[in-house]
Amino acid sequence: MGSEALHAAKVYRHLLKSVKKHIGQADYKQHFRDFIVEEFHKNREMSDPSSIQSKLKLARDYTFLLNSVHHQKELLFSYNIAVDRSEEVKRVLGKSAASVGLQLPEVYQS
């Protein structure tokens, strides 16, 4: 097995692993995996090296995209971006003002 074949197998494994992890394995999502398997088997028989390299680059880029989108989603959830934090900010401001003996102006009070 040549180095190109090993490289293609590595890209194939990484892509399937990312699809399995981030898209899922449910029956209605099986078409993602089936398409990848079909494309890699079809391209195995191609003889044009530049075409194969461009498709491998596309597969690497898609793997990177899947992993990056998942990572960004995890970061957004860890920062609680989806949660309205205005009540928490009002509470913290009220505690800070009270700790020095002040009250919040009426603008900040509900």
C-alpha cells in the first residue's frame, strides 16, 4: 500500500469518525455516511492524481468544518450565550452597590 493510499485511508477514517460523532448514527442520518463511503470507493478507481488530491483536500476541509462547528457550539454553550443574563447582571450590580452602602438608580431596578 503506497503512501497516497495510506493518506487517503487516514482522511477517510477521520471523516467517518467526525460524521459519526457530530451528525450521528440514526437511521434517518445514514445517507451522510453512505455518500462518503460511495465517493471514496468511486474515487479509488480514478487515475487522475490531481482530481484525487482535490477530493482528499475537500474531505479534510469538511472534517475540519464539522469539528470546528461542534467546538464553537460547545464554547457558546459554556459561555451561556443562549441564556438571557440581564437578571444576573442586575443582581450582581445590586450586590456591588449594597456592599458599599449604595442603592442602584431607578433605571436598573425592575
